[in-house]
Amino acid sequence: MFHKQEKSTGNPSRRDVLLTSFISGAFAGIVCDVTLFPLDTLKTRLQSQHGFFQSGGFKQLYKGIGPVVLGSAPSAAIFFITYEGIKQYSQPYILNQYHSIIHMVAACSSEVTACLVRVPVEVIKQRKQALLSDTHRLRLKTLYRGYGSTVLRDLPFGVIQMPLWEYFKLCWIRHVQRECTPLEGATCGSASVAISAAITTPLDVAKTRIMLSSTSAEKEEVKISVMLKEIYKDNGVRGLFAGFLPRVIGFTIGGFIFFGVYEQVREFCICNFSQ
């Protein structure tokens, strides 16, 4: 993955790779989330149990941008430093044909750790997006109430997305007989994200409703299995795929921006660190 720079600058050290992953992930996360925030707001309101127009409709599409600005960079940075760290320390000891398994394990581990930051940010953001007026400070228990549902959504997302990204890049490298440019890496990332977003939409709907539930809701009421059954009972399959279009469109564009910024910043950092 990092061979492109080796021709002119030599192999980057593991420390440099981890540092560039941290910086690149942070840049990519904040650029992507801020750019596509209005689409994310529309998706949240379409999935809300309170109804699209009651949750704000097309008004105040940047409501809740504050938590995102603060939380996107550390969340994405933690994800990529974990992902690349596991890859760097595992791949030399594993045969090439089993590297996809490492990518899956790395993606799962990265999602679990990134969610420690991502979940409270998501809770605050989505409640603001849906124009829910919390009259008191949210308790820690409430901030992490959607942790399980977010992990259950993001684990399959990551397991599909990251190995697909690596696979698409590998196929392209074999086709053109050279390393991927940042633009080509972004295109591969966009395709992998679109597929992952489409498949995991029902889990995202359930996660959104859990985060938008009343702060006094009982633990049993906010279980992901209970929420999925309730959504299906009330709205059928259509309800499970609420917000599908803005989610997939947003993630497709977001994947291109995210992986494009990530690859470009990573290439810049490695070139400078290797000098």
C-alpha cells in the first residue's frame, strides 16, 4: 500500500507510517464530515421516528455541526492509526493470500476503538439535527447508549469497506502495472463505501432511532433487535431502508473525498518525513 514513495524516498519506517495515518485520517475525517453534513442531516431526519418535517425538514441543515468539527478528526485518526498499525505489524508474518483476513480484523478493531469517540459525538449531533431540545445535560450513559448499535452497524460496514478498498486497489494496480494515484485510490474507496453503505442501511436506521429515543427510555426499548422489529412492524422493508438515497449518495461522495484526502495527505507526509 505504501510502495509508491519507495522509488524515490526509501521505505518509510513503521513509526512514520503510523504518524502519517494519524494525520491523514484526521484531515480526511473533518473535511469529509463537514462537506457532507447537510446530506447527513437529511438522512437523520428521514430515519427519525418523529417524522421528517417534525425533525426539521429542509431547514437548519447545519444544525449540530459543532460536535462534528470537534469529533471527526480524532475519530478518523484513531481509526486509521489502529488499522494501519495492525496491518504493519501483522502482514510481514502472514502469507499474501491471507492478507484480506488481516484487513477484516484490522477494520473491526479500528471501528471498535473509533466508536469510543464517534458515538457520543453522533448522539449529540443527531439529537441536534432532529431538533430535539434536551433541557438538561446528557448523562454519560445516554451519550454511550448507541454504542452497541453503532458498533453492530460499523463492524459489518468496516469488514466490507476496507477489504473491498484494498481489493479494488490491488486489481487496479495489476491492471495498470503501477501503484495507484491518490485519485485512483479515492475512486476505489468511493466504490467500496457505496456498497457498504447500501448493505448496512437497516442497521443505520436502527442506530439513528436509538440515539433519538427519549432520554428516559428503558434499556429494553433501545435494543437494536427490538428497534429493527419495531421499524419493520410499523413501516415494513421501506422503513428499514429509510434515508437510503441520501445515505448512499452521501457516502459515495464522502468516500471519494475521504480516501482522496487521506491518500493525498499521506503521500505528502511520507515524502516529507522520508527526506
